[in-house]
Amino acid sequence: STEPAAPSFGGKQEQEELFQCNNFKFNVHGIKESCQGGAPSKVLPMAAIVQVYNHEHLAYHVAQNLGSQSNMRHIQVFEDGSSDRSFEVYQSALKQVKQETHLFQTNNLHEIRNYNQGIINVLHNTTRDEVSLIALMQDDDALPRDDDWGVRASELFQRFPHLCVLGGYVAWNKVLNGNLMEPEIYGIEPSYIKYKKKRRLERTCANQRFEFVTAVASSPMILRRDCIAEIGLLSHMTTNPGDPGILFDVEYSLRAWDSGKWTVGLYETQYQHGIGGHSTMINAEKRELRRHAAAKARQFVGGVYTSAECSYVSKRRKTEE
């Protein structure tokens, strides 16, 4: 009988897909979109911080959804000067969940400062084993309709140990002088992707749609506790106190990449964006305020990160046959 040929080494090449950013400290060689190994043996515990303003009709939905996440441990709600009964309704709604809850009243601080206070509360009052992930949410969007978005996020954070920021709404791969460049990449339900230049996530990890991206928008925006300890809180420099929080999420994403260690990704949720109406867009005065706030935010982000661009690239590498 004929003996099988001896294996040959060093002659074969394969295509390897890497995610590379050309203008950050991180990307010397790029990162593989590898999703190796089996399912993680444990689920990372999570805390949620929710910014609330004039959406009392969504209070029970928010509380019930957060309460249904099996890895949710702490819930903080910041009622930021509502003129409706949001505070009273949340008082009632939060009593119906099993997690530890805290309800705060603030006066038009907007999300950046409330999120930072919530993060500080988590860091000071819990251990890493008690809370490993912190989800930043808003009440003017309907939270994911499924009951496992927290567990699915946990799996991605464990499969990618340097993942710092995980978005579940929308992302960009090019930010030029503080401007978010098309195409936008969406992690919400396909039925909400209405415009030709906006695309759905195309890659997968562990049966989830997931991609590395340059920057994400909240919400939801989920942060790894260990990363916060290294790169800090959200920046107050993008907008003034009392102004809408704009581009703080993009700045934090770029800061993570620029750290030289941490990465940013987007996954698909069953999120419904804008279902409650955006309070900062309800009249001409508020729209003008938002326009000025956005200009300040773009100026700051563009001054720190003049050009920020990442992309998937294919490279050839030698492999053993």
C-alpha cells in the first residue's frame, strides 16, 4: 500500500482578518476577530445607571426589564428634574424588582454628570466580584425586549478580555474632527434601520452579531469596571452643565482605543430607539440648545482626536499544512 505523504510546513498561506486603527497607540499589529473557546463558565454581574426625564409612562417597563436580567445586581435611577410624576412612579416601580435599587433626584444635570456619580457609587460601594460591568441607560428609549441582553453582553466581555466599551445601539468607524462619518452601523432591530447608508452588523461571535468598531453611541453603553479604573470617568469637557450630553460616548470610545490596551465593540440587541421621544428635541429652543452643545462637543473631540478611523482588513499569513 502507498504510505501517506509527509506533512509540509511553511508553504501554505491563509487569509486572516484583523481590526486595525491607524492612528491610535493600540494598533501595532491589529486584533483578530477571534471568538475562541466554549461558553464562559460564569456570568459577570452588572449594575445599571438610568437617566430619567419626563417619561413616567416608561418607568414600569424600565424597571421590569432591568429586574429580569439574571446578572443584574444594582439599579440606580437618576430622575433629573422631571415636570411629570417620574419620581413617584419610579418609587413604585423599583419596589417590584429583587435587585438593590437607589433612586436619586437631581436638577437638570443631564447624563454625563449623573452617570459619573452613579459609576462612583458603584466603585465605592461594591467589589469587582459584586459588579464587573456597568450599563448606562436612558429612559427615552425602550430597553431591549429580550430577557438576556445582560447575559449576552457578559459573554462577549469574557470572550474578549480587553473589551472596554460595548454598545447596543449605533456605532461609527470614522470620526473626523469630531464629526461622525457615514456609514453608521446599527445594533438595533433590522426594522429600525431605515436609511440606505446605515447597515446592520455583519459579523458574528458565539451566535451573536458583534463587531469591533471605532466608537459607539449610548444607549445602552456597557463599560467594564476594570477599564474604568484605568482610563477614568466620562469626560465633562464635551458639554457644559445643564446641556444635553453629546459625544461623551464617542470620546470615551476613542480614549479606550488610545489607551493602547482597551477595545470597543457593538452587539445586536432588541433595543427600540426613541420610542419615548427625545426630551432635548421637543421644541425650537431645546433644538437650538442641542445644536450649540453639539458644536462644542465636536470642537473638543476633534481637538483631541483629529482623525480616528478603524477598519477590518484582510492579510495573508503563513500556516502549517
